[in-house]
Amino acid sequence: MRKIVILLAFAFCQTTQAQQCAFEKSNGLESATYFEAIDWYKNLDRKYTEVFVQEMGMTDAGYPLHLVLISADGKFDAVQWHKQNKVVILINNGIHPGEPDGIDASMLLARDIATKKISLPKNVALAFIPVYNIGGCLNRGRTSRANQNGPLEYGFRGNAQNLDLNRDFTKCDSKDAKAFAQLFHLLDPDILIDNHVSDGADYQHTMTLLTTQYDKLGSKLGQFLKENFEPQLYAGMVEKKWDMIPYVNFETASPAKGMEMFYDPPRYSSGYAALFQTIGFVPETHMLKAFKDRVLSTFAFMQTVIEKSAIKANELIAAREEEKKMAKNNIRFPLMWTVDTSKNKLITFKGYEQAFKPSDATGLQRMYYDRTKPFTQQVKFLNVFNPSNFIVAPKAYIIPQGWSSVVDLLKLNNVAMQQFNADTTIEVEGYKIEDYKSYPRPYEKHHKNTSVKTYSSTQKIKFLKGDYIIYLNQRANRYLLEMLEPTGDDSFFCLEFF
Ligand SMILES: [Zn+2]
């Protein structure tokens, strides 16, 4: 009898004492290692019915990818989540492990939800990838991001193959990206958050936000994001005292000229998500801000997305459903967008004045940002894009089975395909590549092709039994066009799969 009393007391102690992570123990100086992060979630899984941890495929590092599911009702079937009209939010961390803010912020958020310090609305379900780039996270050091203001140690950008995983979402050279595609389609998230840290110009803001280029989502969902949902996130961050601005992109301009919205082709997380009517957000904290503040602002951003998703759930789900239907029936898609320099909106940019001083290394004058001279300025934000390279979707694409590398990628992305039952001769429109240029140096394992020019002709071609025919009447239509049309930014031709 006495034994039972002791055991109960121990259990009580375990559930009331919240876990503390490296970030908290070091007062914001340290980031969790890969093993600490996985143990953290497994502990939450053991203690709380709202948390479930599972393995989802293998990575190049020889470790499985983990997925953490959190739902207020303790049920973890994504198909059911959608049927119950929950907004499903997938949060990806550590794709660039030198930018670990999301790893620690997600651990804190998951813990605070599990312990009910923060309530998770009933109409929102969460999925976390604790660490995506495991190989990079294990390759820990102190110098690969020398100017970054903490943590003391962090992982490396490249994965176990030294690939940049945020360029690998469609070409899938890594096992990591293949595992991601599987879990992405399993969850079919309404929103993807991919946590990063930025560098470049210094300014007062800790948090900047890169949002999916609206048009890529289609007219309904894109408009909902631009006019309705995204403004709510900016307002929510102001309430939490983390004044946020769009991802600062002055590379071709200056505050006086304005900044362009980032254009995200499918190789990036947000560009990939948009192909499947998923809203992508890439929060980019600034590396010159203290790690503690960066983690707290990343936490605040994720919390804001959850809160606003709960409020806007019905509109978001309806817009997305409509967009999915439209994607199936659309017959004309643009494959290229360029910024319209004649259109902009004004945003409030809080910067630091530029100044010059001699470099300690060379003695030559070098530019720096003078933090004693902050300024607030209205800046033009160029967030309207003009479409071009319109493609009229064919009735179907035919892919000879010999191109198995392409077929495998399409299968991975839930593309519906049929195979010919017998050798079949069909009159088809076929492309010939008239001209193209290739990068002289490899880019992420490929000598990428650009400036592709094609001409098409009608011809009779004999296809073999087992070759694939892919009808353009599916949700993946945009994905199919972006990948199979040779002039697509990240098409399989541009990446030399054909
Ligand atoms: Zn990054």
C-alpha cells in the first residue's frame, strides 16, 4: 500500500513539473542538440495525450525523420482532422540548422500547449518536424555563421550530402526531401511554416516574413491570403510587441527605391507548398538580433498563426477547397511572374542609418549600420507580379516508363497515373528543345538549364505497354505543369531529369 502512495506522488511530480530545455536553462544562450530535441518530444508524448510522435521515413544522415502531432482531442489522423474542419498547420524546423530558432521555439510551444499554459483551439491541429536537416544538425560548430548573435553552438547548412534542403523540394536528391514529400501529402496542410534566420542589412525588426507569392496559390486562396489572412498576422505580431515586416529584399534596390516581394519557385519550401494549394510562410528572424529574442519572436509568430487560423478557419478552409477544385479544371497556367514596378503598397520600415568606417582587416572604408541612428520610414513594397509564359494544359502527358526517375517523383507527389495495357500508337503534340543554356558550374548536383526555347509539332509516336499517361484533371495540375513543361523555372528538364 505504501508503495502505491509513493508511486502516485512521483507521477504527480512528473506532470506538474514542466520540462526545461537548453534554451531556458542557459537563459537563451544555447540551442537544443538533435538528440535533446527528439527526447523532448518523446517525453511529451509519454506524459500528455495531446502529443504523438512518429517516425516518417529515412534521411541521408541515417536517422529517421520525426513528426510530432498535437491535437486538443488526442486524435492524430490528418484525414479526420480535415473532415472535422480543423486547420492543419505543419511547422518545419532546422532545414538550415545554423538557423535553429524554430527548433527551440517549437519545443517551447509544444510543451506550453501540452501543459495547457497555452490553449490549442479545437479547430486547429499541429504537426511539427522537430529537426528536418538531421545531418546538418549533427554537424555542430561555432563558426559557420560567424556574425550571428547566438546560440553558442549550432548546426551546419548543408545536409549529410551537403545539399541545401531548401532547394531540394522538387528535385528530391535527398532522402530527406522524399520523406518530407510523403508526410506533406499525408497531412495536406492548410499552412506550412518553415522557420529560418536571415542575414544581410541590419534594421530594428527582429522578425521578417516571407509569404508565398500570392498568385501561385491561385486567385481565391491568393486573395484570401493577401487581403485577409496576412494582414491579421502583422496586426497580431504588433499586439505581441514583435513589429514584423516583409522579408527585407533590398538586394537590387534600397529603402529609398523600395523592396521587392520574394519570388519563390518550387524548389523552395513555400514555392513547393503553393503547388498544392498550401499557404507557405517563411519567418526569417535577423541573425544580428540576440538568439533569445529570435526564439521568442518565432514563438510569437507561430502562436499568432494558430490564433488567427482559429478565427479565420471557415474562410481559409473554404478558399482552399475552392482553389483545389479550380486547379483541377484550370486549363491555362502562367509559369513565370515578374514584379510589376509600377505598383506597390507602403510599409513602415524601421532601419538604421548607413555609415562608413575603416575595416579592421584591410584599413579600407567599409559600410556598417549605425545602431545609434535608428529611423522610421515609409518604404514601397512591390508585391504585385505580372504573369507570363502561359501554358494551355494538354489533355494528358505521356511519360515513357524508361524515365523512371521522373515517374518516381510524380508518384511521390500523389499524381494519378495510368499505364498503357498494350503498345499504343497515338498522334501527339511533342516538344523539341530548340535552344537552352546550362550553368557552367553545378548547382545543387545539377548543371541547371535555363533560357529554354522549344517548338512543338504533331507526330505519331508508338508508346510501349507500361508507359504512363497522366490526365490533367487533378489537384496536382499546377505541380505537373511546373515540373513537366520544359520552360518551368524548376522543371525536370531544367534540372536534367529528362
Ligand atoms: Zn535559411
